[in-house]
Amino acid sequence: MGAMATRGIGIVGLGGIALNHLAAYRDRGFRVVAGQDVNAGIFERVRSELGVGRLTTKLDEFLATPGLDVVDLAIPHYLELRRPVIERVAKAGKALFCQKPLDENLAGAALLTRIALDAGIPFAVNQNSPFVPGFAAAAAILMDPAKVGEPYWFQIENRGGLWFESHPHWGSRSRWILAGMAVHHLALVHAWFGPPARVSATLQKDPTRPDIRAENIAVVTLEYASGLKGLIVNNWSYAGPAARPHPTEEVVVIGTKGSLTLHTKEITFTPRGGSPVVTPVDGEWFNDAFGESMRAFLAQLDGGPKHPSADRNDLAVMAVVEAAYRSAAEGRSVAPADLLKEVG
């Protein structure tokens, strides 16, 4: 039997998006053996709706679960919360699948990566955007040189209002939408186009929301050695009639032979000088991307290819996040490669 049928998954942090992860794992027949959270109030819902029987507030008890092979870490992406958990997971020798972003800062992400790799455990960050069915289908078109040709421009726009119900900590730190949401799109274009040479960014806070400490608008420009350029807009201060809220953000890629315009449910390919071809897509970001990303990690544990964000690979994405914050603060473009050198 393969890893997907035999590996035991446990999840740390059961509120918010973890419920989507658990539903995705259940629907794919993955074996979830335990859950841990400091808030026992979520246990009844997890037990009744998602069938996870072994639930505890104690991390050591969770890590001692018989048959636990993979820890899915879904607590907020703050170093002071994640470091002690990752250290204990590493000491226990469990494979670690950590929800994006690994940390708010590149230095913190590098530290957590080092802890996992020094312990010799299988480790990956769950950058799930490349596993969104619509984005995966678009990647196949991009890889066909007869269709789009050589891409020279892309843009991604995500605009909508704020939704705090399941994320009460949002906006409470000095970094927010860029690290927590734009990272999805930065990981996607990294999977498609590789690392950019230069990054520029501007950030904005909503002045009508004094309770929000960090940016809720982030605009990032990427420039590549090939000449490709791109723009990623995350506007979480929009209340107008033409929203493009996550997970229905619009993605455009323009190449020398044609262009793609897509969202998670539909892809339109327009050959240069030709008519648009519209293709509907089966599957959703929520919950398919979560399930397929975990599937790739389980396959890695079973001897298959490494997850795209395994080991140190995700640090290249975090370097772009860090470069964007520095660009906005310093008013200049920043090379992510220089920042990777800083963290070794």
C-alpha cells in the first residue's frame, strides 16, 4: 500500500483553515489519527464533523499517538508560536508539513527550516497555490511552447473586503497581507517562472481601521533576468461592486504567441490573432489544493518526487516576501538573492 493509505496524519492547530485541510484529507481517504489544539472548545466539531477521534490539548500526548507519521502544523505563522512546536516535532522525529507562510520574516523562516533539516526529518511548507486545479491546468498550457510562447507579462489581482470571523489575530502584527496572502501568488509565479531578479513594492494601511496595525493593500512588481515582468495586487480594503476576492483572484499571463486569463474555475486561452477558447475547470482551491498538496508530500514520503516546497526550497519565496517589505520601507528595488545570502 502507498503512503496515502498508510501514513498517519496529525494536525496541530484545529481552528480556522485547518478544518478545510481535515475535510480535504477525509475526502481523499487519508488517515488522520490525531489533532492538538490549546482550545478544547473546537474538539466536538472536529470529532463529529470530521471524524478525528484522538484530540488533546497536550502536544507531548499528541506526538505520542500510535501511528502518527506526519504533523500538519496549522497554528498562526508567528515565530514565538511555531519554534517550540517545531523543535518538539523534530525531536520526536515526525515528518513536518507546515502551513504557509513558514514565518512573517525570512530570518525566522530560515531558522525554522534549519531546525527541521538539522533534525533530519522530512520537511515541506504547504504552498498550496500551485496545486489549485485551475492553476495546475494553466501550468500545463504555459509549458506548451506552441500556445502562449515566451511569457513577457503577468498580473494577479485579488480585491475584496476583510473577513475576520475565523482569523481574529489578523492585522494584529506589523506584517499582514503581503506575508499572509500575497505569498500565495508569489509561490504560484515562483512555480511557473522561477525566482525574480528584482522586487519592488508599495504597501498601504486602511486609515479608517485603526485596529489594523499592518498593511491591507500590497502591490508587488517582479522583474526577471529573462525580461519577464509581473504585477501582483492584493487589495483587502475594497468594498465596491466588482470584487475579485480570494479564492477567485484573476490571473493574466501574456506571451509572444497568446495569453491566458483565468481564475480557479475557468481558463481562457487567446492565441495571438485568434479567438478565445474557454475551458471550465473541475475542482476548487478550497479544499482541493489543500488535499493535493498533502498528497504530494505523502508521495514524497513514499519515495516519490520531493514536494515543490520541501527542504530549503520555500526560502526562495520567503526571500521575495522579505524583498517586497524592504522595498516598501526603503523606496528601492531589492534582489531576493542578496537576502538569501544574508540567511546563509
